[in-house]
Amino acid sequence: MMRTLTAGLRWAGFAVALLALGGSVLAQGAVPIGEAAAHVRRARCDAATELVRAAAAQEDLAGGRAAFITGVCLLNLGRPEEAERALLTVPRRHALLAGHALYYAAEARFRQERFQEAADAFGQAAAAVPEGPLPRRAMHRQAAALLQAGRAAAAVEVVRRLLRLPGGDDDAAWLLLGQAQEAAGRSEEAARAYVTAWWAFPRSPRAAEALLRLRHLKGRGVPSPALSPELHLRRGLALFQRQAYREAADALRTYLAARPNGPQAADAAYRLGRAAFALGRTAEASATLAQAVGVPGEHQPAAMYWLGRTLLRMGRRDPGNAVLRRLMQEHPRSEWAGSAYWLLAVIHEERQEWDRAEALFR
């Protein structure tokens, strides 16, 4: 029997946990842990449990490792009660796997519809492994369990903490926040969360779901929140990363029109300049990139490079060369300075200016 894990379980989390196993074989049992883990990743749980069956009874690190694999496999096979029993034996035998075992044990409780117990265990898992992706996944599942347990206000607080974690500010968290706020009877707060999940994370499957919830609330008379400049900025940056330059430029222009001197105006101008360059709008690109160059910050070397390229594309050779040379002088250790050296050298070669090209390559 081979089944895949549902959305509540993540193979990535299992792979991270396996890093804590250490060694290529289970101590004393001579069971190939790498082979067992490979079976789990391929959803061959029957084969994996057979490999570690003997070691799972040992009250040592090897037993903890084997019990962890056994528990995850039993959960994968749709046997949450047995999975929970196996996983709860892991912490006393293998401290490094304790947080991951608690996470999967919590998932086993969730599958049994013991939602409050699941929420408690997810909270323990998040506290046991304070760094990496596990706390984010555990807190997300904790909030979902609290919602199922009828504790929407508590779920709201968990998601708010999740959003403050590094990497926790994503579309899934904002959608969940909207669902928790809606369940708590806070319709306007729910609408604000949904509008963030929809507008700040374009082309996400959850964005479509958030928009549906917004329309549902609007049908009940809840006013739709205004799109803030900051939401336009987030949308613009997300679209830029996806190389959807036309839509990105529209969103970034909207932000800059509302916040010309905002704390992220220089970075927005840099991205807008890059988008305009990609779209062949060199006049707009040069203007916005020049604005970005004028503000010190991490973006400045990149903005100088792209301003130089833009000016060269416009046929403004002297100003373009000057910007690139300024980049090389002011930020000599930047990767963009290296790109500027190469670009100038290639230009000199194309013009058969051999001495200048050779000087740059020295």
C-alpha cells in the first residue's frame, strides 16, 4: 500500500528531521537508515517500516530514529492512532528529533479530530524547534486546529505571531488570518486580511480563494478595504520577482505616486527602472534609476549599473560610461562593479578601442 501525505504533512519537514538522525546506519541494529528514508520519500512506507521494525523497540538513539520513521509511515498509511503512539516515544530517546516527532504526533491527533490536543502539541513542536521552517508550519497547523476546536480568537493570536516570524509573512498566513477573524465575528478585520492575501501575493492559488471570501463578505454588506500604497508595493515587488514587468511597473508607479519619499521609495524606483528597461521604456527607466541612485542603500550599486546600461542603450555613451565608472570607484567590491568592468571592456572591444579594453581586463 502506497499513499502520499496530505497537505498537512510536508516531505521537506521529514527530510530536515532526517538530518538529525546522523550516520548511515542505525546503531547496533545495522539497519540502513538511508535506505529506509529513501523509501519514505518515495511513499514506500511498508518497505521502510519493515527495515526499522526491530530497532524501533530499542530504548536508545537507534530506537528513537526507528520510531520516528515508523510513526511518520503509519500516519502516511492512514493509521493515526498507531502513529501517535510511536511518535510520542521518540522525545525520550532522541532529543534532536523531539520537535519533529511532536509535530507529526500533533498531525495524528488532528486526523483523529482531537483538535484542542492537536493545537497544544503543535504549540509544543513550535517551541521545541525555535528556528527553521518547522515553527512556521507548526504554528499554521496550530491555528487551523484551534479554528476546528471553535477557538477562533486564539487562532487569530497564533497567526499574528506567525506573521512576525522570519518567512512567516506569506499568503497562507494572511488567508488563515482572514478565516480566523471571520470565524471570530470580526468581518472588517477579516476583509483586511483577505485583501492582503489577494493583492500582495498575485497569481497565488490562495489569492483567488481570498478574493472569493472578499466577495462573500461584500455580499453581506462588509465594505471592501482600500488598497494601500504599501499593498501596491508588495504586489509590485512580487510581480517583479515573477518577471511580470508590465503589471509590476503599474503597481510600483502607484506606490511611488502616493509615497514619493517613503522609506522604500528608492528600492521601488530601482525595481520600476529595471521593469521599464525590460519593457524598452528607456526614458522612464533612466529617470527612475537616477532617482534610486540618488539615495544611498543596498540597492545603489545595482541601480548605478542599470542606469549606466540604460544610458548606453539610449545612445548616451559619455553619461553611461561615467555612471559605470562611478560605480567601479565607489563600490569596487560590489558584484555590480565587476559587471560594469566587463560591460565597459566589451564596449571598448566592439569599438576596437584595444588599449582601453586591455586596461580594464588587467
